[in-house]
Amino acid sequence: MYLLDLGIIFLLIIANGILAMTEFAIVSSNRNKISHMAKTNKGARVAHQLMDNPGEFLK
């Protein structure tokens, strides 16, 4: 049981790190470059939408 608890805590810490890195990348990215890339790239389009409405990122 103790190892299971440690494993769950470790996975939650990793998930938190991934989400924090994603949020930081979106917030600190160049808006003009993302806007230009959004015309041809689906991933950039999603990033552009998240930059325009950051509240959607938390849903």
C-alpha cells in the first residue's frame, strides 16, 4: 500500500509538471508567430485559440 501511494504521488507530480510546462509555453510564446502558423497548422490553431481565451485552458 505504501508503494502504491508513492507511485500515485509521483504520477501526480509528473502530471502537474507537464501541465505547468504546457501553460508556460502557451503564455510565453510569440503571439504573432502563432497567429501566422495558425493559418496552416492545426496545433498552432489550437494554441492561438488558447491564447485568445485562456479560461478555456482550465476546462
